[in-house]
Amino acid sequence: MEANPPPSQQITAWLTSWREGDSNAQEKVFAAVYPELRQIAGRFLHNERDHHTLEPAALVNEVCIRLLGSQAIEYHDRAHFFAIAAQSWSCASSGDLVKRKLPRS
């Protein structure tokens, strides 16, 4: 984990390069944003119902899989990327991932 995350402009530049097909830029984006995504996912899950078994890392991993496996998304900037990620984990937390993790009653 980096001590100082790259500035928003650098992440936006990597997002642009990723959109243009640079897989190295894709790796740089996820390496740079993963720690922040985990923090956000932790806060998101903290505000969810009490008895979920989902961990922040699992939620972020699911979101990353969804973002990587989706059709090319034209992220405008860092904020747009995080907004789409937030929408994705909202779907992930209420969808199949939670159903797989929750015990049956």
C-alpha cells in the first residue's frame, strides 16, 4: 500500500489510458484505488444490516470483478470511477454475493 496515493489527475490519466486499451494502466488504477475502495466498503457495510457476513475485501473484490468483466466504461475521472464502483457494490451487496454468504434460516 502506498503511503501517498497518486493525485486525482494521475488516476484520471490512467483511466484514460485504460479506456484506450492499456492493461498496465488498468493495473495501476486498481492498485491505487483498492485501499480507498476498502475503506469505503467498510463504511458501507457498517451501515448495512447487523447480521451480514460480508467483509470489505470480499465486497471490493466482487466490485473489481464486475468492473473488469463489464463492457468498457468511459470513466470521466477518479470521482466518476468511484461513483460507478459505489453503484456496483450496492448491487453486489444486495445481490448474489450476499445470498452466497448469508446462512439459510
